[in-house]
Amino acid sequence: MTIGVDAGALCVQDDRLKVGVYRVILRLFQGLSSLDEMNDYRLYSFAPISDNIMKTLSSNMASFVLKPQKGWFQVRLPLSLLIHPVDLFLGVSQAVPVGFQTNIGFIYDLGFLHYPSAYPHSYHHLAKRTKELIHRSDHIITISETTKQDICQMYHVQSEKITVAYPGVDERFSRDGKAFQGTLPYFLHVGSLKPGKNIPVVIRAFHEFLKRSNKRYLLLIIGGDYWMDKEIFQTIQQEGMEYYVRFLGYVPDNLLSHYYRGASAFVTASLTEGFCLPVMEAMACGCPVVATKSAVFPEIIPEQHMLVEPNDIHALAQAMTDIITNDSLRNVSIASGLAKASEFSWKRFSEIVYGVITEMLRHE
């Protein structure tokens, strides 16, 4: 059987875009390379996928570059599928093309429906593509029970049509290894600097933490600025935090683990997360996590008393204080985080997706 794939996310060159969906898709097809020897995969993209990536995939996965890029998804890809049909199509980037009905659609989160203002340039695009995916897909794969419930409620989809496949944690994210040591202790935030991450709230809470505790700490922020939230730097200036908030930009995984291990805690106030890989990576490295009760966090963070109400700056600041002053709380948070992170693996993620693929092809 032949399986078509929207692999456009894998051909990006900008490191700031090699997060989230990119990482999930890459690990999925590396996993399927070990599991599936029976089917052929056509990885469709609008630019070449690098040789470094293709070398990690099996020989039954071939790259097909379709040009031009303009109108690629609406015209060029559907035309290619019409001329050279496939038996099944995987819409791994939360979209499926027109004119092809045997689809498995992937939905990562519906944050754009809950917080439209956090998606000023992409709301209408995401809403349109996701609605089309719902109608055109025979089965849907999502990455958390939280998002599954969202899909069922928002789009009135039967739960039997949706499979949850949790992403995994790369082996390099573990408690063993070097820990970054700077001149001052630090809290850490990892994630793109886009509005939905709610980073200004983290900065305001950190500012309150400094005033309350009278301690000298830094807030290190790691992540690309491709979708820059302009309010971040406005908040830093308003609070006079230029010295205490440091931006490190994109950091490769082999160094990122050092920052997780050295942090006093990982802090996030994100409003829209389908799973949140950085939270799981932090817990796998023995870094306690302070987060909010929004999005997927209550599902994936075991210590519920480290979760505060969304946008509650005072509660977030208090949780940051508690995690560095209460040794018992800190030890429990670390131990439970390590145990939780051990439940998730890319191998299991790929096996679940492969099971859905196999079941779909059996009915073809």
C-alpha cells in the first residue's frame, strides 16, 4: 500500500521553526521507519527535505518535492494525488488536502478557538483548515485527552473516531548529565515567543517573586522569535526587568538539557497547549514545574498543587517562592515529575499511530 504524507514541516530551514509539530512529525516517521516494512510512504513537501533527515528514515520513505510553493496545498498537492493516487493520506500538519477522502488527520490543539486573540495572523487559517480536516478525515489522531475532549465538544465528533497518541521524551532529556551553572540561580521558560505562550504573565510573576523574596534570581527564556509577542519587551521595560530577564534564543537539544537540569524550576503560563514537550522534557531532567490550570497541564503534571489559576500573577509568584523554599514540596515535585515523564516514549507514540494506519488500510 502507498501512504501519502504532508511533510512540508520537515523542509523548513529556520531553526526557530524546528519545534512542536516539526519534532513530532520527525520522530513519528523515524519510529514508523522501524515499525513499517510493508507500506511505501511518499513524503510530499514544497522544498527538499535535508539529507540529514532522510538518512534517519527507512528506504520505503521517499521525498517528493512539488513546486511551485504558491498554492501548494490547495492545488499542487491535490493535483499530484489525483494523477498518482495513494491508498491513505496522513494530514500530520493539522490539515488534509481537497479531493482525497481516505485520510487520517492530526490535530494538536484547538487553542485558536479558546483564545483567538493569541492568533492574530493565523486564526482564520487554522479555523478553516481544522474544520475541513474534521469533515474529510476518516479518523483523527490527537496528542492528549484534553484535546480529544475539545474536538468532541467543539466539532461534535464521536469519541470513537479519535485516537490519543501521547508524544514522547527524547533520551537525552534525563537527570543524568551536565547542569548549567550561571552566576545566579534561575527560573526557566522554554517555548516560542508567540502570544499564546503568555510570557508577559511569567515576567510579571517573576518580578513579584523578586520583590517578595528579596533574592537575586534570573529568568532565562529559551525559544525562537519567529512569532514574536511584542508585549514581552514592553512588559520587561514597564517592570524594569532588563537585567533579570535573559533571552537565549534557539538552543539545540544537547545543550537544552543542561538548562533544564540547572534550573530552580520551569515556569509557564501558556494558555494553549495540546501536550507541551518542554514541560515533559523538564520533568524528565528532574526540574520541577510551575504552571497554570489551563490547557493540558492538569493532565500531564502530577503535582496539582503546583498549578495555579490562569493569569493569576500573585499565585504564580507564590508557587515560584514555594518551590525554592519548601524542600519537601520540591522533592515530591521532582520525584513525581520523573515518574510521569517515564510514561511517555516516542516508540509508543509511533506504535499507536501505526496501529491506526494498519486498521485503516485493512478496510481499504
